[in-house]
Amino acid sequence: MPPAAPERSDFIRDIVAADVAARRVETAITRFPPEPNGYLHIGHAKSICLNFGIAGEFGGRCHLRFDDTNPVKEEQEYIDAIERDVRWLGFDWGAHLYHASDYFEQLYDWAVHLVRNGDAYVDDLSADEIREHRGTLTEPGRDSPWRDRPIVESLDLFARMRAGEFPNGARVLRAKIDMASPNINLRDPVLYRILHATHPRTGDAWRIYPTYDMAHGQSDAIEGVTHSICTLEFEAHRPLYDWLVEHLPVPSRPRQYEFARLNLTHTVLSKRLLLRLVTEGHVRGWDDPRMPTISGLRRRGFPAEGIRDFATEIGVTKADTVVEIGQLEHAVRDVLNRVAPRRFGVLDPLKLVIENYPAGQVEEMDVVNNPEDPSAGSRTVAFGRELWIERDDFLEEPPPKFFRLAPGREVRLRAAYFITCREVIKDAAGRVIELRCTYDPATRGGDSPDGRRPKATLHWVSAAHAVPAEVRLYEHLFTPPDPGADGRDLLADLNPDSETVVTGARLEPSLASAPVGEPVQFERLGYFCADPDSRPGALVFNRTLTLKDTWAKLQAKA
RNA sequence: UGGCGCGUGGCCUAACGGUAUGGCACCUGACUCUGGAUCAGGGGGUUCCAGGUUCGAAUCCUGGCGCGCCAGCCA
């Protein structure tokens, strides 16, 4: 667990602090309760940071509990991915790994307890009939004809449900609360349903499974959870949460608090929609670098620290809001700028020949690794007569405010020499294919003895030394900030340029051994990291984010 | 329509009856061997509206308006 630095406070932390001060609880025991039916995304990260963060700050603990009450949707693959992602985010549940399925026997006993007390009954109505009886938002529901059947009969039927005597949907166990409640969740909610399905953990031991409402609060109580923090859509369930905890002999009394889930522009945060993108092949998988999943962000190169910083910066409230994705990107750049070693990489190479540089000569130029971090030291990069520079660092007819290379103009090659463009060579189609330049030997290292200061500094790689690579450039997954809004088809909002694969990049040789996922900055371009697809001799890099680019901004305005 | 919740500059957020906080974004300028980073400064708010209580209201009350959630044997 990361150091429990004092986080900014929020209404939930205020409640916890007050509870601790009033000795209502000894400490904060929270839990992160994912359902293993998909991959975790940045919205879950907000919840993870909140739950583990609070536990850390108050010297309590946070459990990882899988809410695995619906075997028809849940899979082991998701369980594994969730554990990996929470750990990668920087959190540790220690020995406190739990599953709602661990409590199935206890939950069953408690269900029997409810029946014995006349607080629950077996209902023979079909799903359709139950819906019909439930009433509507404005009309009260009607009692099921089975609502007052003898307790012994319900007991017998419930036992036989467990034994697997009835098919799916034949009967359910319902709480007996109030069919006229204005809160629909209190109109005799279903507690158990028959599901002849194999569970990832309990196998075929059970033919009935508890619903979320029956399982969640009771699991909290079993684990001694003090503050059960969930998202706003469960607000209407809180009266039921409380009802169950009050009608059952549970060992502790947890309280539920709700906060607003995260919404982000230019993406979607719904497991259903993310699953659709995966299954329909619009992305490379759950961990596609464009996905807002934790594993996607990781593959993209977003550091865990940046995600955590983002979570604290956006705060925790009950207001349903949409955060600009730029705020996430800012938190990520902030970390990357501090930690990413700088390297040279040319995405769209243009050959540059230095006519007065001796053929065959190679100089090892000393280049600082990170101007933000002197302790990162420096490295050596080979320089020679033939180089690659970025094609858009040259313009034959430079517009005003374009400071880079142009015919007759002198610029600095970073940590190397000043060069002047003498001649532009084009192919038959008129495309620039080579620049002939001269260099000033007196400017070795990048400074001139006479104080000349070029307006631009270019990155470069030696043509004789550079290694080729594929580079995948990523942008927002969706073009509009609110994909699928106003009844638009989600797919129509996909950004056709969300991934651009560049195949002819040339990188400085040290990048050939860059570990997968380790962030580097390609100077002047952005932050990158090697993709898991990368192989020796077939390097693949992902662009995590571009650097802020005021020139690009100027161009966009024009 | 019934219940519950929420409305503070473009976005997020603070304020706990004392005269609108901070971050992101935006705009200047300085500095710079990354048009990066950094630093300095700046613009932008009838705190959803209308009443009321109070010496004083973003905060409390009433009534509107807007938005979100709830009618799965999903979570």
C-alpha cells in the first residue's frame, strides 16, 4: 500500500473521521467489491483509491472482495485480471482476500432465519408475474398470492430449491417488506433465485444463489466492514441494506455511503460497452492502449502514480459530473515528466547529409537523460554524417513563427552541432527526400563560442546506428466528448484516428532494449513505452501522450 | 408521474451562517540546448431561479426549474 500521505478530505473521509472521533468505530475497515464480469477501468480506480486510501489514512484495512453471486456472468479470467490490476495500482489487501461465495452457507442460514421469523417467503410467481405485481413508480404493487403461505411450507420449498428440485425461475425467495413502498426496492425484493449454473469457485455445490442485496451487506457485516462505500445508483438500496442488517443476527453493523461514479469525456466507462468494443473487435482487447481499463492504461504507459494523483485531484462528491479527460492526461504528464528518461526517436524520417562532415567519422555525443532529474545522469549517442530528422521539422517555405529548419536556415541538433540547410533534394514527384547541410565544428555539444542561438533545436538519430521500429500513435477512443449521447450510435462516434501505426520510425539504439511498459520520452514528441508485442528486431512502441505542443496549437488555430 | 439524490467560472472542487477556494483548461510575459518543463502575471462566477429567516445566506426554510438514479430472478 502506498504511503498514507494526507489526502485532501471529502465528505466520506469527514464521516469516517467523525465516527472515529465519536468512537462509533475503532478504525476504518473498507472493501473494494468488484464483480468478476469484466475488467477494471479508471472509474474503478477512483473507488479503489478511495477505499484503500481511507483504510491507509485511518490505520484500518481494505478488503478485496469478489462479489461473485451470479455465476452466469462471472469468469476466472476476470478474477485474475482484477487482482493484477489492483496490485499494479499500488494497493495491497494483505490476507484480506474474500469472496461473497465464501459466505454462501451463512447467507443460506440467514435466509432461513428470515423465513422462520416471517420476514421472507418462497414465491411461486414467474418473473413476469412478479414484475406485474410490483406496480409502477406511481402505483403501489400487489401482494403475491404466496406471500402469506405457511412458514413451514416456505422452509420446505426453500430447502428443495437448494437441493435443485426446481428449474431456473420456478420460484424465488422474497423478503416480506412492503408492496406499497414508494421505494420499489422495498416491494418484497428477491433474495434468492434458482440458477443451475457452475460457479467459478463453488462449482456445482449450489443451485440457488443470493442476489446482490442479500449478499452484499451481510458480507460487509461478516468481515466487520465499517464503511461500505459504493456508487450513487445503490442509494435507493440503502433502506434494504439496513433492513436486512437489522433483521438478521449479523456480527457487526456496517453503514453504506454513496459517492458519484467517475465519468470521463471522450470515452465510455461501462463494462457493458467496453465488453462490446472487445467482442466486436473495435479494439485489440481489454488491454488495448485506447481502452480506459486499468490494463489498457498500463499498456498505454500511464503510470499508476499518475492515476492515483488523478483520483485525488478530482475529489469525491455526490454530484454526477463529467471530468475532462485532459485532467487525467495532465496528472499523467506530471509524473512522466519527472520520471521518464529522454531518448531520441524519429517517427517520420527525412534524410539529412552533412556535406562537410568527414565520411565514416562517428562521434559519441554526451546527452543528458532527464533535465528534470540530474541524478538520471547522461548517456552517449552516436553522431555521423548521415542522419534522420523529423520530416515536419523542415519546411521549404516556412510560414511566420515556424522556427525549425528551412533552406539557408541554421538550427541546433540537440546535444550535437549547429547545422545549416544548403540544398533540398526532391524526387520526381517533387517530394523532399534529402537535405544537404553543413555543420559548424565549433558548436560541438550544442553551444557556439560566438553566442549564436538558433531559434530551434531538433532531435535526430544517426542513420548508421538507428534501429527501426513500429510506433503506435494513440488518441482519444471517441471523437466527441460524450460518445453515444443524444441517441447517436456509439460506433459512429469512434475516432477513426484513435490508433495510427507508424512503421518506419528510427530510434536511438539504446531503445532496442527498453523494457516493456517502462516510460521514456522521445524528445519533443511525447511519452512512449515498449508494447508487449515488441520483439528484438521488431520493436513496437506505444505513444502514451504527446508533449504539450504550442506550435501544433498555433497551427490548429490558423 | 411516486421515492431518493444532486445543481458553485468551460471542466473538477473548497466553503460547515461572516461576504466565493484550489486544480485543470485558457491568455500574457520571463526563462530555456525539448515550441517540453519551470516561473510570474491575467481574464472569466447575478454560487439554477424566486421568495423567506437573519445584522449578514453558496450555506437555513418554502416553492419552482433542471439533471441523475430506482419498476432484473444484474451488480
